[in-house]
Amino acid sequence: MNLNFYKYQGTGNDFVMIDNRTKTFPKENIKIISHLADRHFGVGADGIILIENDEQFDFKMIYFNADGSETFCGNGGRCAVAFAKYLEIINTETRFIAFDGEHFAAIKNGIISLKMIDVDEIKVSEKSVFANTGTQHHVELVEDLNEYPVFEKGREIRNSYKEPGSNVNFVQQINESTFRVRTYEKGVEDETLACGTGVTAVAIAMHKTNKTNSNLISLPVEGGLLEVSFIEEYGVYKNVFLKGPAEFVFKGSITV
């Protein structure tokens, strides 16, 4: 099978994008998905994204981790919006459906603002915070993020949760409204250069635990800079937006 694909990245979080409006991609075949994501023998990516038609929304986004598991991805969602614009499915605004439900997004000057789900269940423990921002996230403050063993500690914590496990975000506070983040992602099973649902969880966790009073948070990640804004009402985080760039890298074809 000859497959046409497009490569996109959002702050270093990279994805193989496939126009599957004809529904010819064998999305039940985990081996093909994992092969595409393989950085040595395939195209190489943190995840695979399919764009499909939907009767009620502008499009449907289907996201697979590198291991073939299906979930939602914030940076992947922003890249999906950029790809949908390239395909001329949308213009500057869109409503689409994904694994975790409906999303709104807007494009302005190459920056994509993606509305995330409302977050109302936030578990605060002595050393960490847990929240689901489209997928599961563990958030933990550390002092020296440069030297922190993200891979080793991230894998250990990720596996301490019951299946499907949790992504793990290590955070260092820079100032009142800026938090640097490094993330170990389940499904990828490694540190990634960015994680959109991860920085969203970090922003909410830092506000929930009174590390910040701001509702506009800057989040430097290994691949660039993301922003998260929200409104908090009676412990529920609403109107949550993830904002940052999403860029086309290259296109090609591969035999699978």
C-alpha cells in the first residue's frame, strides 16, 4: 500500500498527518501505525493523526500514540487544525470532534488557539497533582529541571498508575505566571519536546495549588513556548485555551 502523508510539528511535538476522508487507511492495524511513527524504520513521529469527514462537525480528528493506542493530544489537535486549513476544509475558525469530545479552534498569524475540555476533577496530593485534560496527567514540582532525570522518574511514575497509565510532567516555577515543563509521555514511552495536554494540566495544577493567581500562564517547553488561559469558577476550569504555533514540515509517500 502506497500512503501519502504530511509531517507537522507544534513546539517540537511532531505528527504524521493523513487525509483519511476516503477512509482507506487501515486504522485497526497497529503495526502500520507503529511503523509510521518509528524514527528509524518509518517516517518518525510522536503520534499519527487522521483527518476524516463528520456529519456534525467540520472534521473528525483521530489520534494514535506511537504504540497504536488512541487518545487526545493538544499539540496534535493544533496541528490537525493547521492541516485541515491546508486541505481547505476550514478557514480561520473550526469546530471539530476528537477522542475527548468537541473542540473549537481559531487561527491567527500562524498561531492556533485550541479550546480544551473543562476540567473539574483535580486530585491534589502532598507532592503532586493529577488531572485529565483530554488524557491523564501527573504534575510534580521540582527544583532543577535541567538536571532532573525526566526519563527515569517519568517512566517509574507512569507505570505506578493503573492502565492506561499517566503522562508525567515535571515543573519548575520561573516567576509568578511562568512555569517550565518537561514531559514523559505514555504511548511514546519517552520524553517529548512538548505536550499540549500536559502544559494545560500544569497551568491548572499551579493555579489550583496557589502557585499562581494568574489565569494566563506561559509554559516554556523543550521545543518552544506555549500559553494556557482559563476561567476558574467554583473549582471548575472552563474556557481553557492552549495557544501556540503549528507548522508544516514536509510531505511524502511511504509503502506500508
